[in-house]
Amino acid sequence: MMDRYNGLLRKISDEYGIKQGKTENESMWKARIVYTLLGQMGLSSLYDEYPEEIVSITHFKSRIKTILKTYIELYPNDLSSVFIADDKDFADEIYEVYLKTGHFYHINFNIRSAKENSASYHGVELLRGYSPEIKHNVSGLGNYRKTNHEDDPASVVRMFRLSENDLATSWNILVTNTAEWRKMQPDADTEYLRMEPPFTRSYWINRPYKDKGVSIMRSGMTGKQIYYLYRYDGKDILVHQLAEWQTADAEYINLSNACLYVNGVLPSTRCHDDGDIIHVRLHYLLPPAELNLIKLYSWPDNLGNITSPFNRIMNRDVFEMIKDILSLQGYQFEKE
């Protein structure tokens, strides 16, 4: 029950503004509260060595593991069946989400909190690097507060290094600025971006499209592929090699999303309204920066598969704000 231990979980939910969904069972609500607490206590651990404000990565992760173990012991009937993943998995995932969204400075094997930074849009101010003593709400792992600040979507783009161009512009710039095309005989291991649904099995196929204009292909060993634009001129495959910075570390997803968008086949993100929370279903991976933003401000809807980006739960206010930011880029959202 929420009132056990002097209403401990209820107090935490009130402190961070974590409300139960209309149809959400109490165990999942409690699990979301604890998941948020793990992140907040991890961030608080960055201040344990004050005034140096430098702690080890091990210290950060150990704090998360300790808090998780404690709360599972306090609420075994509710949490042990929900927190299926290993405590190491939770510590690693929370660390990675914060790392990829700019919450740390690295100093050898130590970390320190990033400087205070914020970005506002549609009445929501996203926060990073603020002291744990500053009152704020949390969606997933991400801190925010309501605000009357002037709308500035560009501030969100800068803060989280999102794409500065919409999908159509990104693709047109890429194709227009292509230096030159050359003939290429693809190898047997060459893969071509899938240009038609379903996208559930693989984003790549083993044959080129000859009627889709310019698309994307890749060739080489897994993890070391070289990416190309390609097109068919009626006789030969013509290619233009893409720079490594455009494709490394999953950055190619920026280009694949843009390619599918201009061809009218980029899947929409599905959203299910459940009162104060929104269930978000990604039907195609977002680019790294945009995906990291979603993961920061959401809870996994399956705490046995916490790294999955596809099924998430978000606070309604933050969801509406981030949805509007991504919509400016061209991403589409549909209600379920």
C-alpha cells in the first residue's frame, strides 16, 4: 500500500510530481516512483565529495544499486515482480542516459555534475545540472518545472544537440551537396535501406531499389560498415560515400529517417492517453540525440527490458512539449 512506512512512496511521488495513470496498476506506479528515485539519488551522489564535487563512476552506480535493493526489501510484494532486470542493469542504464544527455563532466574515472542549464518551451522548463535542493518535477529520469518563460524551441535543440534542420531540409541538403557520383559494383554483403513497411523485422534488405530515387546503402563488416547514398540510373548503381561523422555511432539514423520522411513512409509514433501519463510507442528508431531526450524524460514500460527505446511512459506535460519539438522536425504522432 502507498501509505506504508508513513506514506514514503506517496511523499516521493508528491515531491517529484509522479501521478498514477487512470488505468495504471499500483505496482507499476510504485515502480516508476522508485525508478525516478534511483536517478535522483544517483545525481545526488555527485555532491557527496563537496567541495571537490568529484566522485567515481563506481560510487554513482553503487548508490543506485543500494537504493534499489533497499526499496525492493521494503516493498517485496510490489517491486520484486516488476524490477526483473539485475541491479547492475539499472545502474548502467541510468548512468548511460545521464551521460548521453550531458549531465556529467568526465575526469579520468571520475565524474562531476554539469553546470546548470535549462531550456523552455510551451510552459515547461527542462533542467540539467541543478542542485538536488532545487525543487523540481521529474518525468522518468529528467528534471523539469512549469514556467512562464518565453517559448524558445531553439534552446531545447541547443541544450540536447538535436538536429537543427527539419527532416526534409536535412535530406535536401545532403542530396544537393553531394559532390559527385561514381559507379560501384556492390558486394554480396551490401545492405540497402528498407523503403517500405513493415519495418519490424529489419531496417535493411539485400537488394537495391531501382525506382525510389536516392536512398542509402551500406557495405562492410558489421560495426565497420561504410555508408553511401545510392541511385540507379537505369543501367548502373551510382554511389556517393558518406563521411564517417555522418554515420558513426548510429548517426546514420538521422539520414534514414530523413530519407523515409521525404518518401512518405516514415512510421508515426503512437501515443496512448492514460490521464496524467502518456504511453509512447516508437515504430521506428529516432536519431541518437532525439532518442536520448525521450529516454531521459520517460520510464521504460517494462522494467525487465529497461534499455528498450520502443515502449515508454512519459508525464503528460513533458510529452506534449517534446512532441511539439519533434513535430517541428517533421516527426508525426498518432493517438491510439
